[in-house]
Amino acid sequence: MNRAQIGAALRTLRLTSGREAKAVARRALMSPSKLSKIENARLAPSATDVERILTAIGVSDEVKAEYTEAARASATEATAWRLLKRSGLHKGQEAARALESQMSTLRLFQPSLVPGLLQTPEYIRSILQRHCLSTDSLTRTVNSRIERQAVLYDQTKLLRFIITETVLHWRIVSPPMMAAQLDRISSLSRLAHIDIRIVPLQIQQDDIASHAFVIRDDTLVTVETIHAEIVATDPRDVNLYVDKFAGFERKAIAGEEMRELLEHTRNEFLREQEIG
């Protein structure tokens, strides 16, 4: 089933249900224009999009499973950053927030930066300034990411993060701000539903930390590359990332050992500030 067939089927199911497009879009946590593009085959829906639309329509579990699987099988989606920037990076944050509101488990691997959900406002702003955004767009995107972080305090969700030790030393902000960022990671790691682990540099590795990725509920993977954001929903692809995450998890340190490493690195930044 291709994009046009999936879109036409979703439109038919919605019309048959008697529900208006605006109502379905609102319940599916998307804009009416996005729903229209999906129904008219101008936008390929992800498996998550299809599931949310069908849930909003109120179809049976069997129908939902059929069309969700069709969406997974259709293709891996890639959206260039220039297109996301054109539409507004803050909208990408809002879309991620919608996904995170519905998930129960998140697994995130990051080899080069502090994960967005764990970033301080100063770190967020420094990262986003590299995208050459307008002042208004920068402010909206920073605020959107901070609003996303509310999910960190939802105890019904399991949030698992793995970062490499390199992340702790990569100087995105000034030494005192880096120290504050490491303090934030340490503080969040004490929450019962949040698991933060670090892969130490001195441990022999069996895999390559090639790029960041996020797994949501074992059904959707988001990968950030230099030129685009890639979304994979095919179970075979998702399982590759699940296995890769598990491999790094076995090599990573957690708990007090992890916090001791954070504190040591934090103190190095503070000493550097004192000397300077």
C-alpha cells in the first residue's frame, strides 16, 4: 500500500465515521493542514500518525493494526533540516512533545551532545544559535524545547538515556555553564523513573557510536543526521536500534558511579573558571 492508498483509506474511514477533519486532527494531536496533506497524499504518514488518526476516528483494533503496519512497510521517512527550518523548528519540538505525551518508554542514545530533554536553557540556546535562526524563531524554539521537558516529571513514563563521556567535555557553553549542565544531569538521574548512563572512554568498546537516535515504545526510531531527520518504523529497523542501545547499555555506568564521574568533570570546569 503506497502513500496515496493510505491517505485515501484514511479519508474514507473518517468520512464514513461522520467525524469532521478538524475534530479528528485535534484528537490526533496534529494540525488540520497536516491531516489534509496526509489524506490527499501530499505527505507520507508515519505509523504513529496513522495510529493517532485511526484512534481519533474510533476504528477497531484490527483495522488500526492493518493500516499501521501498512504505513510501517511503506518507507523510512527522511525530512531535510532545511525543510524543517522553513516550516519552523519550534513545530518540530511540538511534534516531538506530542509523541512523548503518548509514549510509555523512551530510550535515547547520544554520543556528542547532552540530550535535548536534559539540556539547561543556556545549553539549548547555544545549540540552536548554530542554526542561524531569527530572534523570534530562536526564542520560540527554545521555549518549545523547555516545554517538552515537562515529560521528565511524568512518573508514568520510563525514560532511559545513554551518553558517551565525550558529551561531558564537549564545550557547548562556558565552563560554569557546563558545570551547571552536569549538575542538572546528576539531579535528574536521581528520579526513580529516569535512568541516565554514561559510556566511559576507558572501557573497551564492541560497537561504534556513530550518531544519536531515539526509540519510542519499540515502534518508532528517530535518527538525526547532518542533513536530515530520519524516522524508521519498520520493526526490523527498530530492532537494530534496540539491540544497539542494549549493547551500549551493557558498557555504561549508572547510579553513584555515574554521578561521581559527573562530579569529577564538573569540578574540573569550576577549577578552570577559578584559574581563568
